Amino acid sequence: MNQNQKLLLCGLAAFSVFFLGCPPAELTSARVYLNEENYEKAEEFLLKTIEIAPDNAEAPALLGNEIYGRRQEWNKMNNMFEKALAINPQEKMADGLTVEQYIKNNRYFNWTTAFNNAIIEYNKVINFTGDDRRSAMTSVLPLFEASKNINPSESQTYPVLATVYFEAGDTAQAIDALDIGYELAPDELGINHTSGQIYLRLGEIDKAVDFLSKAAELDPGNSKIIRQLANVYYDLGRTEQSITTFEDAISKEEDNKIKADLYYNLGILNMEMGEFDSAEDNFYWANDLNPDDTEALLRMAQVFERAEKWRKAEKFYRELIAEDPDVKEYYLGMVRVLVQQGKPEEAQRYLEKSKRAGD
């Protein structure tokens, strides 16, 4: 082979490398049309690129995001994304990102936009009740389903999606969403807490305990979760565990009104365990933290009355009368506990006072 032939072959080889490294003209045209926001022509040339250059990963990635994603045709978008990733996830796009990075970024952007919009609409109807609530939840459901379709592997979608399904009356779909969310992220707080709440409402108490216990482990400072768990233990008759859990919640709660309720609930449990001194201490703590809660004070008086702790019940009824001397129910409570203590004359006086009370 002479020198000229060698030079010619080398030149052809170099030209071949250069040619193969350039994008197809159809892809270049598609980029121009995208820049001009002429999406109809961009789609046409991206489809042509896929046809003539099946090894090019950029074209399906662009088609998925810029065309199908823009139209909210999420299944088509994901099909194109998967096609691009199957061809070459490390292929460089025109902006310098790899195909994999481009798809990850835009899938997350689309999911975030859709999910945030869904949450905004959800918050508008979250306080609806009865049939209005079910109807409203049904109306926002497609927004959360769109979030799921955009990125089925995003675990944050599923706790809220399960809640919306459940509130819309579709229990089977709610459970499916819980299962998918747990499979994706078994150690995520949201899916464990939501699962506990939904199973609790379904009456599947053992499952509720499992999920709420896991949620409490994941967020040990969350008094709301701990309170729910304590109540579930109480419903199961596991009183000692309930007491321990309420004590844990009290140690972590900072809101005085919530803390007062926790002390009151703990006092009730103490009563059931026959721990009357502890019950009285907890009732006093509840009253001290929230002295304006006369209803709680009344419940305390009634609890001691049912326990036949007449003197302690009398003490609370006296406090109630001092707080509001115009409530008939307080005087009648005093009548009952005084009779039980063998004080008929004093009981009669309170009976007369009850007749003059306002209600």
C-alpha cells in the first residue's frame, strides 16, 4: 500500500469518527424546535431521530420530558425514560448532563410539582366532614395518582395516597398503597405512622400496634404518636404498657394543654390499677397545667365517685362549685358523695342549693 493510500484511509477513519460522534441532523433540528417552543415539530423530529438512530439515548429522553411530560402523559414519559436508560444512561446530553442525570432531575421536578399541587388541594378539603369529606377526597385523588404515575418509586407519595384512598372509601386501594410504600421504605416515619392510623380505624389493633411502635422508635420525640400508641395499649387492656407509654409522652410534650390531657389519661389508668394516690397526683398535675379546664376537673370528681373514694370526690366537687357556683350538676354531685359519707343534713343543704342553680 503506497503512502497516499495510507493517508486516504487515515483521513476516512478520522472522518468516520467525527461523523459518528455528531448527533443526527434530525436531533439537531429537534433541539432547535424545542428552543423555539415549537413542540409539535420537535416531537416530529425526535420521533424521526429514534427511528433512524436507535442507539441514541438523548432523543427518547427529550421526547419523554419535553413532549410527554409537558402534556402530563406520564406513562408515555416513563416509557421513553426507560428506553433512554436502556440504551445508554451515561450518554451526554447537549447541556452536559448524562442521560441518567437528566432523567433523574426532571422526573423529580415533575413529581415535586405534581405532589405539591396535590397537597395544596388536599389541605383545602382536609377539614371537611361526612359525605362532603368523601366527595372532596375523591376529587383530589387523581392529583395524587398522577404523582404516583410520574415516579412510582417515590415513597413519599404513598402515605398520603393511602389516606386519600381510605377517606374516599376505597379501603382495598388504601391497603395496596400502604403495602407499596412500606416495601419501598420500611424505615420511613410517614408510612409507618399512616399504616398505624389506618389499621387502627379498621379495627386491626395488632397491626396498628406494630406500625405505631415502629413509628415511635423512628421519632421518639413525637408525643402525638406516643399518645396514640398509649391509647391503643389501653384498648387492648395492656394497662401497664399504656401507663409507661403515657409517662414517656408526658416527658416529651411541651404544650401544657396536651400535657394536662396526658396527665388526666394517666390518672384514669392509675385508677384502674388501684393506684389511687398516683391517680390523685396526676389529676392535680392536669389541673395545675390547665386550671381553666373545668370539664377535666368534673371528670376527676366523677372518677373518684365511681371508685367510691367519697372524700376525694367531695374535694373536687367543692373546687368546681367554688369555680362556678351556678352549675346544678356540681351540687348534685356533692349531694351524692355526702349521702355516701353519712351526712344527710349537709347533703340536704346542697340539694336546696342545686334547685337555685342556673342549670
